[in-house]
Amino acid sequence: MPDAEDVRRIALSLPDTTEKIAWSMPTFRVAGKMFATLPEEETSIAVRCPKEERDELVLAEPGKFWIADHEAGFAWVRVRLASLEGDDELRDILADSWRQAAPPRLLDSYPELGLPSAD
């Protein structure tokens, strides 16, 4: 089960990522734009997620994903760290959120982290 230190290690391994305390919690930013936070006593993360996908995730796996009341109007979803299968799943979730916040120059510079190709 990943923990807060795994979140920090993986998030900071993504290009141009920094950590900043905001709202009394760690936040992770790419090129200054927030893509993840460690709220709830660091037992969950909040990440960017398009609203349509977010709603589907919550319906499909309510034990893993949920929407905080104050984030309902925004494209963010919460993820319970204890429900993750390991570092690979955590990395996929963080990288997906990073892609949504990263500027085009970074997506172009790191194609392995870029948007998935359409099949």
C-alpha cells in the first residue's frame, strides 16, 4: 500500500514538479500549476480528473475514489491510498494528473508522459 512518502517520491520524480505547502497541506505543481495534493492527514490524494471520467470512477470504484464536497464543482477526484494496488497504480494516477496540468512544452519534451495515443 502506497503512503504519503511514496506520493511525494513519485510526484517529485515527474518533470518540473515542485512541492509547496498550501492550505496547510503538501501540494505538487508542474510549472507552477497544481496537479496533486495530500489532504486528509495524508491518507488520500486529490488529483485532476475530467468531471465525466471522475463520475465514472466514483461509480465504478467508490471504495477507491470519491469527490470532496468542496471540490464537486471542479475537475478533481480523491483517491484513498490504502485502496491502491501499489506504486505502479499510484504512478499512473499521478502521471495522468500531471499531464492535465503540464504545459505543452513539457508534454512535447517528455513524450513518454504525454497524452495517450488514440487507438
